[in-house]
Amino acid sequence: MESKRNILAGNNKFNFYLLIYLIYFFLISLSFAKDAAEGSFTDIKILDKVSSKNTLLKLKNGELINFKDLSIKILKCKNSEFDDNPEITAYIQVKDITDENNNEVFVFNGWMFSSSPSITPFDHPVYDVWLIKCY
């Protein structure tokens, strides 16, 4: 009796490794696409209502920055995925340092939108904050 070799087993093994290889590169490309939409730096503009001066701040996400009487932390910023109408969103936390009674309470804690700052307004008697850029 003559024994037959199983040639199909070798082809299946090659196809399996090819499939794993393609899935791996597909997942890597998705992670790069996600990183491109999320930025690690954010630009905000602060208006001092008393002196009428604008100040542009470049902040690294996750770091706490003190600007005059405000303590500002940007947790996340994201650019829109559509090129025709760019939208920049950022999750921002702002505390008023001068208010000693409520130093644990945020003046602003939420998402801010560059195109519509009035959706979640920043309400402070001295300062206004606008989201400018995420990169």
C-alpha cells in the first residue's frame, strides 16, 4: 500500500499565518488612525475681561497649569475626522484658585467645542476661555 502525503495541511498552515499577519497590520493601522485624530497638545485662548487682554496658552494634555487665578487641566482633545467642517473638542477642567471655600469645586468641568462654545459655556466673572487648536 502506498502512503499519500497531505500537501493541503502545509497550504492551510501558510494561509493561517498570512491571515494572522494581515490582521496584525490592520490593527496597527487602526491604532495609528486613532492617534492621528487625538492630539497631545491643546491651544486655548483666555480673555481677561478686566484688562481686555487675550492670552494664548499651549498646554500639554494631562498637565495642570496655573494661569493667574485659574488652574487649568486638559484631559483629552480630539480633532474631527471630517475635513469639510473641522470640529475640535476637548475635555477641560478649570478651578478658581482664589476661592478658598470651594477649592475642590470646578468652575468648568466638561467638553468644550471650538465651533460652538455656547453649548457648554465657561462662566467666570473675570475670564473667558476658548478652544483654539488640538495637535
